[in-house]
Amino acid sequence: MNTPETKYYIGIDGGGTKTKFLLGRLIEGYGEDGAETSGLEVVGEYTAGGCHYMQIGFDGLEELMRKGIEAVCENAGIKTEEVAFVYAGFAGYGDVVSDQPMIDEAMNKALGDIPFAMSNDSENALEGALSGRPGINIIAGTGSIGSGRNESGEFMRCGGWHYVLGGDEGSAYWIAWNLLKEYSRQSDGRDEKTLLYEAVNRALDLKTDDEMVTRVVNEWHLDRTRIAGLAPVVSQLYEEGDPYAIEILNDCAKELADLAIVLHDKLGFENMSESGSNAGAGAADAPVPVSGTGGVFKIGSPVTEPFDKILREHGMEYVKPAHTPDMGALMLAVKHGQV
């Protein structure tokens, strides 16, 4: 039975496609630094739509946050007044400094008297993937961005530039964009037709080649999420040996590795054998751990193997994420709430 002293925390991992609310409480044995989750019990969860304020507006953000907090508390059977702290990591947060006051205002209206902190969703992913330890995490879902934190606690991001500007390299959108680009080249005859050509025809149910533009531009209105949904076509073509699909995923791995290389060099990691995930390795030059979260990494070895190969050439190694980004947000809620 819960006691009046029980403290509840909410972590929010908000992206352009979905927003996950996790409600948890501390139980005996949770580490003081919040780096371990053995004493952190999840007692409620709720999933809503995307929360990027550029897509739903500030009023939409306020409504989504308020309803999400109420829903996750209701699912756990507690009152919102019992929540000690909320931590929210949003896609797009911090990208436009002048927008932050409006985001803050929306959160203040939504949460009322509940204390909270916010950041970019890359911090959630980093915290969860490496259990709060120094290292790097690359997010590659609909979009892409890298983040890292060294032994001194210095945090840095890389990438995440708007896809219209050619950013989000290595993301599902980027993979699909390259798929459609290659389709147009094969349709013209600039490249020889491969399995890719017919695969796109099937995926988009095209009767003529130029209908591809009609489908993506006029009917889909260049919707980034719908375009990103074509990425699995590339991974299937990879398995079938299509040379262009192989090239796209190899280039994807390189683009994602480039994010990690920049973070590694700028953050100047040291003594990873003592403070990082390689504790006890006994080598001063132990590789810096680099994890990957998001749907692109779920493609598996076609991405992770060339990704890891490049990382090892630069003093890093790929490691599977320890926890999901939403759990990372909950861990950060505890850290901030206990300060």
C-alpha cells in the first residue's frame, strides 16, 4: 500500500510522432545519483500524439501536456497533487531560443503548481541509453540528432538541423528521401533500373512513374512522417541485395557516425576506464560508448555494423541502449526532483 511519503515522478519523452508519459516512484535501493533504475518502479504510462510545438502550436502543447499528466496519473490511480516533479524532453526544444518563453508558459499553464524542468529530447535518450553514464547517443528516428556528456558533465548536441535544409542525415526520412531520389534517377535512365524501381512502384501503388510526385507532393503534402514510413522498403531491398539500397544504408551509417565523431572530439573524453561504462577495463584509452536509439537502429546489422566499424576507427564503440528514452526522462525527473 502506498504511504503518504511516497514521491511520484513523471518523465515525458516528446517527439514529432508520439509523446510518452511515464510515472514512477522510488522504492528502497535506488541509487542516490539516479544512475540506476533497480529502485525505480514504473506505475503508470500514457502515450499521446506528437508534441513538437511547430506542428501543434503552443496552445496544442499546453493541452497535450495537461491531458497527458492527468491521464498517466489516472492510469496509476493517484492524484496530480501527489506528483513531486516532472521532467519533459521535447523534440525541437532549444532550437529557437526566442520560442522558449512560450514553451515555458505553455508548460506552466499545463502543470500548475507541479515543479518541472525541460530540455531537448536528446537528453532523455542519452540518459536512458547509457544509464546516466558518460558517453554519446545518436537518435535516428523520423529525424536525427546526436548528444553526448563527458566525465565533467559537459553536454553537447550535434545535428538535428531542419530536414528542409538537408538536415536529419541518417534518419528514416533521409533514407526514404534517398530512395525516392534514386527512383527518379532510374525512371529517367540516369541509373540502371534495379529491384528498387519496382519496389517503389508497389509501395506507392504507382500506375505511371510521374505519379510519384503526385502521391508525395500533392496527396501527402510532403508529410515528413509519411515519407519516413518508406524507409523499411530500403531495408528490405538491402536484404535482397539491391546495390543502391546497400549504398543508402552504408551512407546512413556514415552520416550517423559523423555526428558521434564530432561529439567525441569536441567533448574530449578521458579516463573512460574509470568513469564510463567500461569501468574496470584497465585501459586509459578504453573506447567511448556510443548508443543508438530510434527506428533506424532497429534495422539492425545493415546499419549497426558499418556504424560500429567507423566508430572503432575513432576510439569509440557501439553499445545497445540500456533503457528507452522515456525511462531516461523518468530518471532525469528523479535527478532534478531530488536536487
